[in-house]
Amino acid sequence: MITGTKTKAHKLGEVERVYQILREWLITTKLLPGEFLSELELAVKCRTSRTPVREACTRLMQDKWLLRIPRKGFLVTPISARDITDMYDYRKLLECFAAERVAQTGTAEQLKELSSIVAPETKPNAALSDILRANTEFHRKLSEMAGNQRVTSQLSLTLAYVARLDTLCTQTVPGWIGHAEILLALQTHEPAQARRAMETHIDSSKDKMIQLFSK
């Protein structure tokens, strides 16, 4: 019984390891939208067998990262303008709430932390990878500070999708949409302005993405 339990735990651990590897490759665009994925090739790259790859890919299908091609493998889900619109509209519902709440309840220490997180945006020589990480961390931390666990949980997957879009976009379209207006509204404790600033921020990002992926 103990041996069987250990074997099952090892299997689950291997599936989780492969899942995290593939998820990271998807977010960082090492696996591109529309790309075909072979179980055997992924198994070689992940240094594992096909079974953990198949189970990890099934989880990624549930998260909408992949599509299954019967008897062949998987396809990285293509990105459409409709997908972008739906995702950013949903994101706006969650993040405008978070911005408004933190503008009401945020402490000086919390707001200082948010400002510190996005500091790379104002550094001329900052690496793009640092700016992308800072962006994800800012929005994640803001949702946590709002104190609603359901919002944080729902936003977590959405921010992973956004990180992939940001990576693809910055490879093609110059410029970056910063967080200065959001921070100012939070620091001056103006909930309505914080909501508007977040809405403008997300709408600007959405328009940029639609312009790129509608070509």
C-alpha cells in the first residue's frame, strides 16, 4: 500500500512538473499560438514519458491553452480578436473592482510596494523581461490587496494569458502602457478615478492587442 501511494504521488508530481514547464513555455511564447504539439516530442523535451505529457496537456486544455487533435496530438489555441475582447472585458470587471477597493483601503506601505513593483517601467535600460514580470506582479498584487479571494483566483489565469499577449505584442509593436495614472489615483485615495484609470489602461491594452492580432 505504501509503495502504491508513493508511486501515485510520484506520478502526480511528474504531471505537475510537466504542466508547469509547458505552461511557462506557453506564457513566454516558446510554444506559439497555432503550433502543433507532438506528445513524443514534448516528452523528449521535458525528459519524461508520454503519459505525464498527455495528462499535463489535458489540464492545459481545461485552461483553454491547448486544443486536442484526435490521434495526432495537441494544438496551441490560436488567438482571435474575439478572444482578446472577451478576455479584456472580463479582466476589466475584476481589476476595476480591485483598483477601486485598494484606493479606499490601501495603506501607505501597500501603495509604496505597488510603486516599487513597477519601478522598472521608468528605468531607461530596464530589460523587457523585467518590465513584463513587473506588470504581471503589479496586477496580481493589486488584486490580493483588494482582499477578495475569488477575484484573485479568477484573475490569476487571465493574467497568464495577458502575459503571453504582452510578450507577443512587445516583440512586434513598440511602446509600453504604464501604470502611472492608476498609481496616482490609488495614492490620492480616489476610488472613482482609480476605476477610470484602470478601465483606460485595460482598454488601451485591448485596442493595441486587437490591432496586432487582427492583421
